[in-house]
Amino acid sequence: MDLSVPCGKYHTNYFQDQAVIRSKMQWGLLIGFSVLMVFLPLFIGNEWIGMINRMGVSVIAVLGLSILTGYCGQISLGQSAFMGVGAYTCAILASKVGLPFWLVIPAAGLVSGFFGIIFGLPAVRIKGFYLVMATIAFHYIFNFGILHLPRGLTGRESGIDVPAATLGGLVFNNETKMFYFIMFFVALSLFLGKNLVRTKAGRAFVAIRDNDLAAQAMGVNLFTYKVLAFFVCSFFAGVAGAVWAYHIRYIGLEQFTVWFSIWFVGMLIVGGMGSIMGAVFGVVFLRFFEEMVTVSGPLLNEIFPKIGAGIIFSGVNVMFGVVILLFLIFEPKGIAHRWEIFKAYYRLFPYKY
Amino acid sequence: MFLNLAINGVMIGSLYGLIAMGFILIFKATGVFNLAQGELVMIGGFFFWWSLVSLGLNPVLAIVLALIFATLLALGIERYTMRPLIGEPVLSVVMMTLAISMILRGGSLIVWNPEVKSCPSIFPQNYLGFGSVSFAPYLFSGFLLSLFILLVFTLFFTYTKLGLKMRCVSDNQVGAQSIGIPISRIMAATWIISCLTATLGAIIFVSGIGTVSVDLAELGMKGFAVGLLAGLESLPGAVIAGVIVGVGEILASFYLDPLVGGGMGHLFPFLVMMAILMVRPYGLFGLKEIERV
């Protein structure tokens, strides 16, 4: 029985059966939520908008990771470095070449995707844990590259400034304007991600995740699809990096460490692998925890006076670690799974099944 | 000069091999790729520094206390993070080691602060050597220790009952349990041995370089590279791969750094690893897995 439609509703043609949004209720919720998001900045303070903006950038990055790890089953601990490639590409193209943002962001995605292909190539031969190392190695190579390319290009250890994105006379230079900028890309990524996993490629990814030898025997070209999954993953990371660069307006190496890659994987676990909404849930949940640590930073500083500025990093690490640990033990399928259970309960109420 | 660098490379490489052995041990016995190995090394170093400097114990007692702490840590990890996951997919367990590494990293920053601490050496200060070759005593003892531990592990896995049980568990957890092997106890033993190895490596390294900080976990990254180069299966392979990485690293930082402007020493182990994995995906000494659907 298909649980995704309410009782008494039947599909009468193929298009209804394939639709993402199936009922008037869902249309209503989607439109209502969109309208809410449009007017949200009017009601909340600047720091909240900033928090949502940071969440939005992470959603794009984790979405890519969700397609690679959750759907295609390839582990990557290099998402933050791929994001870095996108951010540096964006910074160089925007500040040195002066391209507009609607050219820069796809270009950043493509450059990052190109590196994704290079580092995805071993995936065809390497499996599982070997791949983790290959992607960690990308972090080292990324660091080395940024520190050794000409200073005029990457700024090396001093970082690089990014001009604000402009569209006509509109300059995206404050949190509220960036909110709409980022949410546009988040919505676009969610739309693309949701639809990508329903295509032939998406089904091939799932087949590879479940059993790559069986998939190959059924005629799925492992080489093409594994490399494609890496390309998609790092394309999303590159877009996230570029959007991040426009948001923060200054980028440096310290924004793209291996720890952020680990945090992205953590967000994916908490949200739920193999689900597009899972990426959103995980990011919102963990980033919210992070904000709580950040806000309580001064208080923590009084309790542990010797640590200084490192308190937020270490506190967030401990908190994320504990949250991931608890999720792995008590809800390994993540928040998205709970959400599905809740939705089924709502549709079937008052019946149990 | 070349000979001197090469011999120093061999010694530092065998220390990497020691770290990698702890990591391969867990993989061999439980099938888990322990991403927290670097943090285990780091926390071993902190335990040693804490008992030696903060408690002011003499070196032998400090080593013993550090090893006791490492054992307790391993027991805690096994009981509260690994045991609830018996029977879960390997991916979940690997993610759990990530969570452990985050907690250990953040926790030790909170407890011991991020500043770099100096640690007195427990080895003599004068360099050993012959002819034009000279090396630090800590490197030499690290070299001896890793050869000794390699010997112990090899005998252990071949001749002792516990070792055979560990190999059994790694081969098939369900099968092992059904013939009466207590999986949780075997896993606890594995984690203890691995933590002890990591702590021994950390003690030698810490008292050799004279400082303790969270950057010690970088040693674990080298350990991963070495372990994957070796192929995750072979303990002697870990030492050989460690030597390859160590020699390569020292030679690269001496001969290549002036050409590219520094940083090559850090990068080199990973470049070697990537190159070899492209040609031999299962590592130098790993077993080529025959898979069925």
C-alpha cells in the first residue's frame, strides 16, 4: 500500500503517480511555507537571519553529500575542501575577473565538480574505507595548493576578499538581502536534488549503494555513475562554497578544514541518509545546537577560563559527537525516518495501519 | 647525507608503522575502520604528559599510569559506543568512530587547553650514531619497540587462543558468536590492545619531540595513510609501508621543499598513498577480496 497519499485518494494516470506534490494539502503547505519564508526576515532579528543563512549554505553542501553517501553509498570526508574549491573559484572569478554572480556560481560548481571527478576516479577501483582516505588526502592537497599558488591569485595565508553580488542595481550586502539570495539557491538545490534521485541516474545510484556488483551485472555502468555521483556531490559543494563566499565576503583556509567535512557527515547521519529532507533536518538540528554553544560561549568561557577562543570549537565538537553517538545508538535512520513515521501516522489517523 | 636521512626516515617510519598497527589490529579483529586512531594517540600523549608533569610521577610510574588510563578509555569506548552497535552496518560503526574522535578532540581541548605544552624527555639527550649517520635515541627506541610489537602481534595472532578468536570475529561476527565466542569481550580486548599500542607510540613521540598538543592527532592521519598503503590486513606490511612513508617524507622535505617552498613533507605520504591505491586498490600487502553478489 502506498502510504504517501491519504485514504480514499487514488492515482488515475502516470503523471499523478509520479508527482512529487500529490495533494491539495501538500500544495497548500508548500505555498504557505514559501510565503512564510518570504516574509520571515521582517519578523526576526538580524542574528537569526544570519543563523538561517549559515544553515542554508550547509544545506546545499550536505545535500550533495546526501546524494553521494546516502544514495550512492560512497563515503567522502572531503566535502569541506570541495566547498573551499568553489569558494576560492568564486573569489578569484568575482574579484580578479569581475564576472557577475550568475556566471560565477555555476562556474564554481563546475570547477569543484571537475576536482570531484578527479578524486572520484579512484572510487571506481577503491572501495569503502580506502575512499575515506582518498578524500581526506584531498584536504591536504587543497591546503598545499592554496598555500603554493601565486599570492596574487589565492592570497595564500592572508585569505582573499570577495565583492558583494550585484543584480542590476541591487547589491546583496546585508543579512536580509543575503537571506533571499541564499534561499533561492537552497530552493533550487532542493528542487534539483529531489528530482535527480528520481531519474535513471538516481535509481542507478541506489542500485550501486545496495550492491555494486549486482548493479553492474544488471547493466549499470559503475564507472559512469560513481564518477557522476562524485561530480554531483562536489558540484553542490562548489555552489555552496560560492554562495558562502558571497555571504561571508572574505574567505581563508581556516574556513575549510577537515573538521567541517566531519561535521557535514554528522549532519547527514543525524538528518537521515538516503533522504533529501534528511539533509535539511540534520543541518537545522545540528546548526541550532552549534548556535546554542556559540551563544553560551561567554558563559562557558567563565567556567573554563583557560581555553579562550577555542571553547566554541571544542564545545561544538563534544556536543556534535554526543548527538551523533546518541543518534547512531537510538535512531540510526535519522530524523527523516521519524518524520516519515509521523506523516504516516497523520494520514492514517485514527487507524493504526 | 642521503644515508643519514634515509636511516632517520626508516626509524620515524617504523613509528608510523606502530601507530598503523594499532589501527590495523582493530580492522583485523572487528572489521571497523577506526577514524579515531589519531585521537587515541593524542589522548595517550596527554595521559602520559599529565601523569609525568602534572602529577610529578617518575617516568616508569607515569608510563604505567598512562597505560592504565588508556585501558580504561578502551573499555569505556567498547562498552558505551561499540557494544550497542553489534550487528549494525559497518558504516554506522565507522561513523561512531568519527563521533568518538570529535568527543576526544573537543574534550581534551576543554580539559587540557589548546596551548602547546612542553614535556621532559625520558630518553638520553645525546645523539646515537656511527660514521656520518646520527639519530635521536627516541627514534631508535621507537624503531625497536615497533619491531618488538610486530613480533608480539604476529605470535599472538598465530599461536594464542585469543588471537585466533579475534581473527574469527573479524571474519564473521554472527558465525563467531554462534560457535560460542563472546564477541563483546573479544572486542574489548582488541580495543585495549589498540589503545595501548597508540599510547606507547604517543609516549615515545611526545618525549622525543618534547611537546604535547592536539596536533599529535596528525600522527594518526599518517597512520591511516600507512595502514591503507599496507593494505589493512598485514601487520608486517604496516611496518614496511611505514618505512616507505617515513623515508619518503624525510627525503621529500629535504630535497623537494626548497623547490616548491615548503609543505611537501606533509603532502608526500598522501601522494604516495594515492598513487599506490590507483594501481593496487587493496594496498601493497592486502588481500584481494573476491566478492560475490
